[in-house]
Amino acid sequence: MTNKQDSIFKVASGSLNDDALENVSGGSYGTTAHTKFLNSKNYNMWICTSPDQIALYGAGWAGHCVQLNESLEILAADNLNYDVAIVDVDENPDFWKNYISYIPTIIKFHDGFEVTRIVGYKPLEELRKLF
């Protein structure tokens, strides 16, 4: 099992290297230790690289989005078995509209397919129960 504190992003079958995600701007979220930032160029690669993923769609100016990002950082640091990433809707205005209608939205994927969708803010303890 990969230690999530070392790297939240697992690379599968050499199809994606960490540079493809590390170099993506965090936009208005700034830098986070355990999450990656996705855009239209790396999203599909990310979906295909790991069996279990959590994506937060949000904006760095929205308080609940920032709070959810902080909660996901805590969950990632707790070594959950998920890859965690953020899609900043301000940095990717056309891309995210294909996936969500409201922010914040968290989508849990398994083997590339959506299995859970959470719209709106949820406290950390409720997120722990869901993930």
C-alpha cells in the first residue's frame, strides 16, 4: 500500500508521471500537501490511474470549498486509500461544467466510474463516514 503522506497520487502502469500533475497550478487554493490539481489536460489520465479517487470541484474564494479542501487534506493525511484531487472551477471554467452544476461538489470514483456524489458542505466527521 502506498503511504499517502509520501504521495497521494499513485502512478499506474507508467501511463502518467507525477510531473503531469505536480506542475498544474493550484489556482486560488494555493499549495496543498496531499492533493493534486486537475484540469482538462490531466483529468482523464488521473481517472485511469487508480481504483479509488475523490475529486473536489470548487473555488478558492468560496468558504465551503476551502473548508472541504482542508477536510480532504486531513483525510488524505490519515492515509485513506483514495487519491484526492481538486478541480478549481475558476481555473477551468468550461471543463467543469460537464461534470457538476453546483460548488462545492465532491465525487468519489471507483475504477473510473462515479459511485458517490456529495453536493454542498459536509463536516469532516460526516466525510469520514462516507469515505
